[in-house]
Amino acid sequence: MKNQIFSVSSFGLAKGKELVQKSSDFARSIGISGVPTFIFDDGTRVVGARIFDLERILQEKTKR
């Protein structure tokens, strides 16, 4: 498959804004307020680039 590059003119600025807004609305509706957000199967969340918290949680989950 050939890589496609979308420009504002080929995709449409209004459509792009609409997609971003829909994504933001959905994220807020499920409690996501920042990026990155990692959500684990038990509902544990790590918001932001908190690598030490993420490493700790991953280590705890792999011990199970």
C-alpha cells in the first residue's frame, strides 16, 4: 500500500477540525483529560508521560 499524504486542501480544513473535535469530545466523555493516557484492563490509568509510574504498574502486572 502506498503512503498517502493529506494536505489541508485535499482533506478539508473543516473536516479535520471536526474530527479533532469529535476525538476530544469522546476522550473527555470517558474521563481522559491529558495525553498520553494509558488505561489498563483493570481500569488503572496513567496520565501524562510519567515513565516511573508506568514502569511500576507494568512490573506489578507482570508479576501476577
